Amino acid sequence: MTNAVGRTLVLAFLLVCFPLSATGGGIAAASAGSVDDGSALAGVAAQQEAPDAGGDDAADNDTVRHRNPDEYDEGADQAELERWLSDRLSGQLEDGAIQLSEGEADLASQFVGEEYSDRLEQYVEVTGDAERAEAFDQAQNEQKRMTEAVSEYEETKEEYEAAREAGDEERARELARELESLAEEIGNSSQNVQDHYDSISNDSDIDLTDAAEEIEDVNEEVQTEQAAIREESFVETELSIEATSEYISFTDPLVASGTVETENGTPIANREIRLEVGNQEIRTETDESGWFDFEYRPISVPLSADSVTVEYVPENESTYLGSETSVPVDIEQVEPTIAIDDVEPDTVAYGDRVDVDYDLRVGDERVDDVPVAVSVDGTPIGLFGSSNGSTTGNSTVPADVPSGERDLRISLPFEDRALASVATSTTVTVAETEPELSVSASPTGEREVTVNGTLEATGGGVEGQSVRLVADGTVLETVSTDADGAFGASVTVPEETATGEVQLVAVHDDEGTNLARTEAATTVSFPTSADSLLPTWAWLALGLFVAAVGAGGYWYRDRASASAPIPTDPDEADDDAPTTAGTSDPVSSRTLLSRASDQLSSGNPNDAVRDCYAAVRQSLESRFAASGPLTHWEFYRRYSDRSADAETESAPLRDVTEGYERAAFGPDGVSEREAEAVLERARELCSEATRTGPADD
């Protein structure tokens, strides 16, 4: 699709499908013009700006704050649509910020929810401005994150206040510590949101100043509340660190000592404390004066780092608040070694879990708590770790690994870090897996067909696999499976093929996977060549005529059956009455039942039930000479009247008849389970009819 065509389609889609005001304003002003007519867009834009007749509140909600309505002039064009979309996006950001500042977190979330995402997709399609679209996307994500954090903060604060009121100081401190983390997260999100606002407003006439002020007001309110909670719940601390040298590496660790004490100088003495240095956790003990010492071996710290952060992290129930400081460093890189000790199992297939036991060392020192990447034939399968000499983590084999002998590679994926990147490999056998493919299709037009299906293996759908849809040797389309292994498409069958019964085949045979080739087929019925000799209107007229004749005949039979009771004995029947009874044809009945079974397997339960009824009707007419063209219920009543034990012997036929009525005339048809039950009843009736022969009348 070219950009011009795509943008025209988006414009048409917007004008037809979406209301253009926050309270459901319509598109009447635009419908008089074509989708390319700028005056039409100007009309809907003017309607967007106009106050709603519902009152002042509605008018306030509908007003777009970022553009003067006079700017939507009669010369509006695609650029006007771009401006309208950007105004809608920025307006929703501002509305969300306002709702958040008013304490309406749920409403605030809606403004940066699904509708915003839809508008953003349209904006990308119309403008192609990837940089601005990225700013809108990041603003949405960060504002959602902040909204969720504020909502969680308010809920946690209510729990905190309830715990304090109940005198549960330990629980209150735990909640206060959670509030501390949430307040920090809100502060960071607030700054990020405002940075994204600046990117959106840069070099444009969009003004998000008011929205930024609302966001900052929310953050300041949270930080003020948290300062009060901090003061009433914790004792603040100070951490100081002294290092023997700033030149460090994994083999030449940072050796440091320090103190931790309260703000008034009281040492936190004679206790185990937890420090976080870089991204590692270190435990040590303080003496009576609050002094402690520790060693730190850098692992994943960037070589460019000129300092590492040391943080004192109290336990949740502690009365102390954490504190941190930084230590200047100059890091030298060290190259480790890595070895694979074992892989279980050594032969794997799609969906199998793989365990890798490995050993990462620097000299004789084992390196723990470092994630390593594992791949098979270049396809990543997951991250693994080790702790205290034991490997942790496992992953499953994806479909996109070819079968056969393949390399399993394990690597430390570092770049310019304290430890250098290192890798090693071994081989594993990837076995082929037989997948299950199913497909169904139904015509939706003269040559159009809707196709749906699934590709499954080891009990679940397989994602991201290609499936070709083929008719009469022609590839109609290649589709890809979704996360559930499902696929679907609307395809057009070639004109020379679209006649009579057409077999449509779904094929999966990607050699780049470990899934075996598989295919599934279904059939679609099209009008035959003879059928096409009449125009469509003629067939419609003929169909109406046949329906009218059938309705008249049914009315006549219904009136006749109401005025004259059905004879219960053949001798009482009128000798001149026409009869449809004939000789049973068991081969034909078996054929119908076989075809019903095939229809059921192909996912066509309604057709299967129709064939079941035809088989039963043909088998039973030889036992009970049915006079005249009986409806399905007339035939059922005739059979029931002739049965020795009507209640018992007619029960299977009632089930088949009821199923036939739903399949042939019901709006919803029958389910596959119902069709299976009807098929069993039909087999029972046909078998009985063949075994007993004509009834003794």
C-alpha cells in the first residue's frame, strides 16, 4: 500500500467509524463531502470545537485546548487531519493528567488507554512521523505507569493509616517502606512524562504546559505526603565509605570500610547489615561503633563507570531508613572462562525443556549470580544463571530450530564490562515433531472464501509459523499463526477453479523448523457452470418461487392432515393415495452415513446431520410404507404409530428428527457434540432396519 492510498483509507476510516468528540459527536458535518475534501474535515473539526448543547460541563469536556477553531479553514487537507490527530492525542494526555490531579485514577487511565492507542496507530499511518509517534507512545506508557503508581500509593497509604490506627507498628513500617519505593517511582515517572511532553511540543504548535503542571502538582503532593510518613515512621541514617584503592577488577577487588549511623550520630552497632554494591548484595556486621568492612568484585559494571553506589538496605520491619553513598573507582577488565558440564536431555524436540549445567570462573574463583545466554543453532532459547555452584533456569526448544545435529552455545553476553564476553558450545540432537493442522472454510462471495485453522504441537498452538493456502495447485495466500497457533484469511479462488466442489488445502512445510511437513484439506461448494447460465436475479426469483410452492404444499398437507386422521393400519389407507415407499437400499444408507462421518470430521455438523436423516428416512421407509410426501414430523408420527412399543422404539428417531430440524431450519444449527449423538442414533436405526427387514403390518 502506498502512503497516499494508506492515508486516504485512514481518513475514510476515521470519518466513517469514529466519533469526533469526547462525548460522542457525530460525523454529519463531514458526510456531505468526499474523504479527500478538506472542507468536510473542516466541518467535523469545527463540530469538535463547538460547545455541546448538553450544558457547560459538556462544553468544557469537548473543547480541544490546543488549537483555535479558526485555523480549520476551508482549505483543510491531509495536513489538517495530521493536526487533528495530534490535537486528539495531546488532548487525551492533558485530560488524563487533569483527572489524575483530581484523584480520578481510573478515568485518568482511560484517557491513555485503548482509544489513545487506536489514534496513535492512525497518526503513524497518516503522518509517517516516527520520531513524534515515538514521543506520543512513550508519553502514553510513562503516564500510564505513573497513574498506576499513584493509584497504588493511595491504596497502600490507606492500609498504612489503618495499621497505625490499630497500633500495628511493624506492619505500618512495612507499608511505609513500600510507600517510600512508590514515591520514588512516581517522582521518576513525573520527570519522564514531562520530558516526553517536551519532545511532543518541540518544533510544533502543541502546548502541553498545563498538562505538565498537573503532573508536577501530583508528584509534589505525593512527595509532601511521603515526607510526613517518613518522619513519623523512620529514623534517617547516614552511610560513609572509605576505600583502600580506586583501581579495581574482579581479581583485585574493592576493599573498603565504613560506618552507618543515625542523623544525630548514634551508631547502628553490633548487627548484621545488608549492602547493595553495584548490582550485588553483600552482608557484613557492624561493631560497637557502627564500623564494618567488605570486599566487592565487579562483574557487570561498565568499564566507563567512574564510581559505584553503595546502599544500606534495612530490613522491612526496621525502624531505620536506608541511605547511600558512592565510591570512586577505575575498573580494569578481566577475561573469565566458561565450560558446559552437562546438557539434559541430549536429544530434544519442540517444546522440550533444556537444562544446561555450566561453570563460569575467573581463575579458581567461581562467578555466581550472572545470567548467561543459551542458543541452539543461533536461535536464543533463554537465560540461565548459577548460584552457590548450582545452575538455575531452563527454557524450551522453539519451533524455529531446524531438526538434526545442532550447536548449543552458551555465552556471557557482556560488552565493555568488568568481565569480558566469553562463549563455548556443544552439540545436541533436535528431533522432528509431527504437528497437527486443521482447516475449515466457508464461501463469503462469488469467489471469496474465509479460511480459518490451527497449527498445534505437543498439546498447544505453535506461534509464528507460515501456512500456505492452496486451491487446485494455486497458492492463494501465505498466512502466519498467532500466539495460539491460529490463522485466518479471506482469499479469492481463481475464476477457472471456482465451480462445483473445490478442495482447499492448508500446507505447512517450512524446512527451517523442527516441525514435520503436514497438510489438511476441506471442501468449498461453488455454483457449477450450468448454474452460472442464469443471472443472479433469476436464481433469486426461482428460489422465492420454490419457497412459495413449498410453503403452499406444506399448508395443504397440514390442512389435509388436520381434516383427515392418519390411518393406523395400511388396510385403512386410501388405495388411490400416492406412495413413496420403496425397497430399502442399505448400500446407499451406508454411503450416506459414511459421508455424514466425513462431514463431521471436516467440521460441518449441520451437513452431517442432514445426511444422517436422509439415511434413516431411506432405511425406515421400507418398513413402514409412508403414503404421500410426508414432512419430517409427519414421518415421525407415522413411524411412532406403527411401532409396537412407541415410547421406546421411537426415541432414537425423535432424537434424529429434532437434530435434523435444528440443522436444517434452526438459526444456530447444531454443535459437533450434538451431531455426534445424532450420528450414533442414525447408525442404530439403520442397523435395526437392515436386520429386521420390512415391518409386519
